[in-house]
Amino acid sequence: MPKMKSRLFVSYIVSYLLVLLLPLAAINGLFSQRFIRAYRDEINSKVRADMTQLAAAMDRELETMSQTSSEIRLTMDLLSFRFLDDPLASREAIARLSAYRITNPLIEEVVLYPLQDDFAVASSTSCRKDLFLSQILRCRDCTPEELRVRLETLETPAVLQQVNWKGETGYLCMMYPIRTDYQTPAGACLFLLPKASLSRFLDAKMGKYGAATYVLDADGTLLFSSGELDGLTADSLALSTPEGRTVVNGTEYQASSVSSAQWGWRYISLVPEDQQAFQQLHTVSRELAAATLLVVLAAGVLIFVLMRVNYTPIRRLKEKAMSVTAGSSAGHISELDCISGALDALSSRNLQMAERLESNAATIKNIYLQRLAAGRYATHEDFNRDAAECGLVLRSQWYFAAAVRVVPAEADLEKFAETLQRALEPEFECYYIFMLEPGRILTVNGIGEGQEMRARERIERERARISSGLGLSVTVGIGGLCRETEELPRSMMEAGQALDYRFVSGNDRTLCFDEITLPSGAPARYPYRQFEKLRNALRAGNEREVTEAVEEIMAYLEESNLPLFSAKGLCFELLSLFAHQLRPDDGLRCEAENSLLSLSGIDTAQDVLGIVRELRRNLSKTSAPPDDPRGTEALIAEMLEYVDQNCLRCDFSLQEMSERFNMLLPNLSQFFKDKTGQNLLDYSTSLRMQRAKILLAETQMPLKELGYQVGYYNVSSFIRRFKQTQGVTPGDYRRLCREGGAP
């Protein structure tokens, strides 16, 4: 394929790629955003759910410590407790506190601080209060004295941050007040929680996210944390509750926070964006973008290949267009412009041709209507098949002819005919024919059932109106009704006879054939025998008998001294017989038809006899089979081959074959039977049936299609003829073939 550098080709490629790329990009972007957002929301939901569980677990631990302080109140009488007075009871208290410490991994030490005693008792030691507050338990945010006051006046649970226990830092101290049954302050229970244990507690829940987790009290003070971030202080955490994306030290995090309903503590978690879950999300996004790009590239290659294939007809069409326009500059313009120019050129030529055809349209219509008036068409459907393309269509049930004589003959007959046609067409069909005789027009009219009198009245009204308006003398002769178009020649002759009656009735009126009085002197005897002999001879194709019958009719016309009306009637019968028997393309038939059209204008019986003599002289040229230089054997072989090749066509007919071999149908049939011993119709039917039997035996073709394949439009006609010739229906024959019993 030649290299294509067309701008049209490139523009199509680019446009198709854009059509592909834009939706894919939009879908990819929308999907990515929705997918990433959904995935991120899912991760955040899991983080929030874990943080909620973390807060609940921490609340349960704190609640356990509260319950422990309550048990101590129930098991010990702190108002009467004296460590030095009863050392044994003190040992039991120390053992109980040690049991509480061992059962809870978060607790490193449990301390009982009674108000009525000078000693503070721990699970691992006991000492005087002043030593305990100054040496063992120290708080960075308050002095020993302030801590003592706070313990002795403790009303609600509280927490101490930054506690030093036995010289070690990093403890959180939970303080719970102890009261008697009468709500009298009895002391306090202290739980020492190492921040390292609390960090491990946080990591157990949030470590899988690689998160930095912070726990703040209700005042926003940082209590403990895990995975602390540099540069992030408790104050910055306390100022706001971060949610969603946040940036710390140039690193992006997903922040989430929940609050404890029991203590009011706030749990804040910062999950890094480079954490594995989010890394997978970014990986999926990149893979999706890469897959989209690959799809676009593959589709682009496919579009390019298909465009090269599909562009070939356009390129060839451009070459054709260039040959039409024969323009040297066609190669420098786009294909569409070149093709458009070619179409414009063709349109201009068609317009010129249409103008030439339009000038001949009236002549063509006149030829079809002359054939109609001469009886060429047996039915109006036959006429419609030929003349519909010229705008001539007949739809009526009854037809009649009307002969019109206009004086002066030099008047504009075309204008008069068109005016008359437009005036009559609203009620019935009307077409006009220009006759050879000056000032004469013939109209073919179609009406419905029972409209004859109404049509006559309408013709008379319009005749009077138009003749008065145009200043013309118009006389109309109307022939009798006929059921189909093949009888129009008789109606035409009757219209001419009615028009001739103007010599009796006068001009400027409408004369109907069935209302005129025939002239006297009409022969009492009709040559029935001679016409019957002529009909039989024409059917048999017997040239000798045809010639004899015509000579007898001529002798009758010459000897009988008939009046003009009767002579025209006999001549009409004679011409009609020949017009129906001869081939449509035969010159003699055309001559007979023209004679029929001019018969109404003949003024003497001798002119009628002259038409018959001329017909007789030309008869011998068409009535017999033509001589074939190759001999009879070659001719019959050609006929057999023609039938073999064409009989399976649905439109095949014996009339077509007679035209092909330039013979009359009766002569062709007789010649074929004499040479082959078989009737021509039977021979063609046998060929069709043989082909039908082969198709029935070897295929499952439906009968309707099978009938069409062997020359039958109508499946019923095929079934009827098959049964008539083979003795069984096509369906039964196919069944017998399957069963192996077909003849």
C-alpha cells in the first residue's frame, strides 16, 4: 500500500485517538479517585475502629483499677488500720496489694495511702509517709507537701504525669480516693503505670499501621504515647483535633482521633502515607495508569492499521473523482473536497441530461399512451409496469376513449390538452394523446363503477367552459366503456365514429357513441366465416390459410360496397387480430397499431381498403419462421440450449423465446414439436421438475425458495405443477427420498 500523507488520514487518526483517550482518561481518573478515596476511607475506618477498641480497652483497665480500690475499701478498715500496731495484718495487706499488681501487666506497683496512719503500704515495701513522698514517689509538677495535700483531699480519680518512682522516671500514677460506707475520706489507692508498658499497650493495637499514637487527658496534657514524632508537641496536639491528611516535618500522615466517654481522654493516631497499606494503594494507581497507557497504545496501533485499510476506498474514490473532474489541482486538495467537486460536476451533468430528457418526456408519454390506445396492454397493470417510471399510472375499474376536435387547428393544442386534463382529473383519470391529424386529440379516461353518466356530464361542462374561455370550437366524441385496457381500441374507434357524427348533429358539443343513430345501408351479413378462418390460421401459424383469409376479407370489402362506418368496423377487427398476434417489436405490429390510431380519421371506404392491402403485402415477412443459414438442425440445437439455460428463471416465457428467435409463438411451438416430437411447454416444464427433484433430494431448502430456484414465483403453482407431473407433492417426494423409496 502506498505511503499515505493525507491530512484527512492524519486528522482521522488524531480524532479517533482523542475519542479513545479522553473517555479512558476520564474513566481512569474517576475510577482512580473513587477507588483511592474508598480504599483510604476503608483504612481510616479500620484505624478508627482499632482506636475505638484501644480507648475501650484502656477504659476497662482504668475501671479495673477503680474496682480494685473499692475491694480494698471493703476488705480493710482503714480508719482503725495501724501498721505498727498489727504487723501481721500489715503483711496481709501487702500480700493483697501484691496480688493485684501481679494480675495486671500494666501495673508495676500498688500503693495504699491511709489517712489515719503514718505509714504508706506498697506491694513491695512500706515506709513512713514523709519518706514515701520525699524519696520514693516524686512528681515533677508538684512538691512533696503539695502531693500530700492532694492525696489527703482527693475527691475523684486523678492522674499524675511525669512521676518518679524509686528514682526512676517514666511513670504515670493513677490515684483513686477511698471512702468509708458513710462517705468519710479514708485514704487513697495509687497505681504506678510505667509509660513503657503503656506504649506497648498502644503498639499492640496500632503498631501494625506504623502509627504514632498519643493519649491526652481532658485538659489536653500528654499522658503517654508510642512512636512519637519529632517536632510534634503536646501543645500542638491539644490545640486541634487533626482529621484527614496532615503534614509533620514534611511527611504526610492520615490523622484520626477518638475520645473516651468515661475519662474524657483523647486518643490521636497518625498513620504515615508511606505505610504499606497506602503504598499498595499508590502501586495500584500506578498500575492502572500504566494499563490505561498500554490500552491506548495498542488501540492506537489497531486504529492506525484499520485506518490504512478503511482509507483505501477513500483514496480510490479520490482517484475516481480526479478522473471525473480531470483537474490537475485535485492532488493538492483534500479527498472530501475532491469528491465534492466530482459530485458537483456529475450533478451539473445530470441536470443537463435531465433538461434534455424533460424535453422528450412528453414524446415518451405519448408513445406509451399510443400503445395503450392501440391495445398493446391487456390490463392496466401491464401498462403500469411499463409506464410508471414516466408518471403514468392507471387505477380505475372502467375505461373509455374520447376523440376531441379543436378548431382552428393552429390553436395551442398542448395548452388546451393540459387545461382539459387538470379540469377532469379531480373526478377521474385522464391522459391525452396528440393525433397525426391537425387539431385532433385522443384522451384515455378511467372511471369507477357507475360513474359513466357523471363523467360525460363533467366532460361536457369542461368542454363548454374551456372552449368559451379560449375562444375555440371544441367537439368531443365519447366511445363506449371497456372493462380492461385491451378493449380501448374499440372504444377509440367508437369515439371517432361519434366525433364524425358532428356532420349530422353539428359542432361545439359532446357526442356519445351509444346515443348516435347509425347510417342506413349497413350490411345485413357479417363475414363470420372469413374472420374465424383468419383467427384459426393465426393461432396455427399457417401462412397459406392466413393469406387466403385476408384475401377473402379484402374481396368482401371490395365487392360489398360498404358504407364508411361498416368498413371501419371490419378494418378494426382485422387490425386488432394482427396487433394481438404479432410480436411487440415487430414492425408490422407497430404498423397495425398506428393504423388503429389513424382509423378514426379516415374519410372514405377506399382508404380503409388501402390499409388492408398494405397489411397484406407485409404479412408474408413475419408469418413464417425465418430462414437460418446454419440449417434446421443447428436452429433446433440452439433452441434446446436456450431453453436449458433459461427455463429456471421465474421471468422465462415462451413469448420471450419467440421474440428471441424472431418467430410467432404458434409457429415456434409447431416448429419445435415437428423437430423434437415434444411440446415446447412440456419440455421446459420437464427440465424444471428434474431440477426440483434434485434439490428436494439433496437439500433442506424451503419449498418457497426451492420453487423460486426452478422458475416459480408462486409456491402454490409449483406444488400444483409438481404433483400434476410427478404424482406426489414436493413434501411427499422429499420424505420418500429420505426413506429411500423415491421413484
